Amino acid sequence: MLEFADKLTRTPSRVSGDDVDELRRLGFDDAAIHDITQVTALFNYFDRLADGLGCAPEPEWHGTE
């Protein structure tokens, strides 16, 4: 799963049906593959949006509030 997410992030044009078939072979069903793809794409979108707008990361929360 993580290799798929990494490939989708770094080289999305190289993701193919073979990659999806490998996830299925490893036991992921279509709903799980959909979720993996959606979450990966969403985080990539948010990262690019933040980078493009020059957003600073939020300060770390230490649970003292």
C-alpha cells in the first residue's frame, strides 16, 4: 500500500493497472484501493496548495491547552 501511495505521489503517470492488481493480490478490495488513492491524492493536493500559497506549517501541539 505504501509503495503504491509513494508511486502515486512521486510518479503518478507511471501508475498502471498492474499496480492496482498488485494491491488486489495483497488482499486489498476495490473499496480499500479507492480509499488509498483518495487519501493519497487529497494529501498531495493539500501539500501542493499549501506550498503554492506559501502557508507555514501549524505549530506543534503539545496537549497543554
